[in-house]
Amino acid sequence: MRATYSDAVEMAADMGFRMYMQDYFARPGAEERYLGLMLENVDVDLIGVGPGS
């Protein structure tokens, strides 16, 4: 499981995303925008990766 998570983190980094919370990834500068949209209940496209997604 750890290897899979590590692979996902590496793949996200390769695509320009960085981890900014325990399990949230965003491109630099977009972290606050996403959280703001979630607080306003705005529909956004998301991708879930992992056993609990």
C-alpha cells in the first residue's frame, strides 16, 4: 500500500501537482481556490485515487 501511495504522490508531482494536506493535491496557487469552492458548495470536477475513493 505504501508503494502505491508513494507512486501516486510521484505521479501527481510529475503532472505539476503538489500535496498541500494529508490527501489533497493541487497545482501551486490553486489550493485556496479549491477549498473556497468546496466551502461555497460549488460543483467541481475531481478525481479520486486509492482504496477509499
